[in-house]
Amino acid sequence: MKMFPALPILRSGFLVLFALQIEADISDVCEDTMSSDEIDVQSTSVQGHKVEMENIDLTCVLYPTNILNCSWSFNTVRQDTQLFVNISICAGNKSVQSPDLSSEEKVGSRSLALHDHKMSHLILHFNFTLRDEWTVYVSKYDLNMLEVLSPPQNISASIKDGGLLVTWGAAHSRADTDPYCFEYQLDMGDQETPKQFSDQLSYREPHVDPSSTYRVTMRTRKDNYCVDFSQWSEWSHAVSVHAAVEQSTLNNLVIVSISLGLPMILLAVLLLLHHQRLSKVLFPPIPRPPQKYKHFLQTNDSSNFFQPTQSAEPAQEITEVQDMEQPPGKTL
């Protein structure tokens, strides 16, 4: 009977040795070449057994704020089983964030603030111990699988030619992701299903209600052709545009342009006319001599300067005859 108290001590010693062995295995875990779509299982009875990830509820995501969140659920594990969870952050074959080993519940989650490292993937260890038995689940996540993107930037919305034109900037990824791998959702706030696009950075809604106000929001993710599963980003801040206000603004702009343009055109015409008159005063034209002077200068002939004198006409003698009729009855 005195031997029984030694059993808990032996069991505790076994668990301590097991934890030390796990830490030794974790030290070089980044050098593992396992696939990202499988979970490696090792136990006291099975070595190197592979199971599909769909059979275990395990999720890890990396948010734009550098917060890593991993959640798990092992509902089939016995209640008295102890679980130790380790998260190793890797850059290539090197661990860039010290691994830690902590006791957790069978259903739970952990959040970890990542340092400013060039992360390539992470390795998760789930270590289960029950009396003298143990099981280890090892899972690998590439950065491309983990990343939750930021919402699209530089979103603009405007009314043009009776339609709503929306443009946005390309999504940005930490990983070297092909631009064609991104897909976008557009919500215009009109109670319709969000519109989904890929391989484009603009959209035009041809017919809009002039009395409506549109609140444009967008989100993005990596499509299924590039990543097996990718979580949608948060919705962007809303960009509001009112069709009637946009049209009124356009009309006001046209009116202001005409109001300012016409006086400027008239002023330019007046200045042009005034400039012509002023130029004549300041720069009068050079006098041009008559043709006869030019001929004289060229031929030295002065005959053109003098007109021939006309000969005097002979004087005409005019005789005035008066008829003097004498009165009757008088004689000389």
C-alpha cells in the first residue's frame, strides 16, 4: 500500500520528460517539409500517420494588424486528456519567434502578436497526453493561406453620363501573390446582393436613380484558384454619392464656367482691338513715296516733276456797236 503514492510521481515525471522531448522536436520544426493540406499524427501506437485537415476543426488567420489567431476543436478527445499547444513562427527553415508550450482546453483559441519578421509559414503542435499514452498533431500553414487582406484602398464613386462609376486600387498581399488572384465584392447600399468581380479595378452601373444616395463599400480576398480557402477582408469605409447633388454640381460647374468664360473672351477681344490701335500709335507705318519719286530716284529723270506751260491764246477784239436812233422832227 505504501507503493501507490509513487505512481503520481512517476506519471508527472513522464509528462515532464515528454514535454522536454516535445520542446526538442519543436526546436527544428521549421525544417520540416510536410505539406500544408495535411496533418501529421504521431502517437505511442502510430508513427507518421497522415489525416486530412477536413477531419479536424482547425483554423488560423493572420490579420492586417499582425495579430495571429488560431482556433481548434477536438471534441472526440476524452475529458481527462491534457492538451499542450505550441505555435512556431518560421521564416524559411529558421524559427523567428520563440516557441511556447502551454496547457489549453480541447476547444479553444489563441492569439499571438507577431514581430516584424519576414514570416513564410507557421507550424502548430497539439500534444495530447492521457496517463502513459500521448498523441501529437502537427499542422503547417503557409502565409498565403493565413493572410486576411486589407480592404481595397482609393475607392471613388461618381455619377457620369447617368451612370454610377466606381474605381478602386488593387489589393495588397504580404505574400508574392499574382494580381489576378484577387477577387472583389462591391456593395452599393441598394439592398441588393453584392456584386463580385475579378481581374478588374472599376465598375459602371449604367442606370441609377437620380433621387437615391449610394453608399459604396468594398472588400477583397484571394480566389479559390490560388488558395484553397481565403477569408474575406473587412468592408471598407463607405463612400457616399448622391445622384441629384452630383448632377446639380455638374450644372453649377457649367454655369460658372460660362459666366467666367464669356467675360474673359470679350475682354480678350477688346484687348486685341485696343492693342492694334495702340500699336499704330506707337509704331506708325513708314511713309511710302509716290511712284514718280521712286521713278526719279531710279532714272534721275525730272520731267515728271514739271508740267508743260500752255501757249497764250491771241486776244480777241470785241467791238460793241450801239444803235442810236434819232427822234423824228430834228435835223442836224
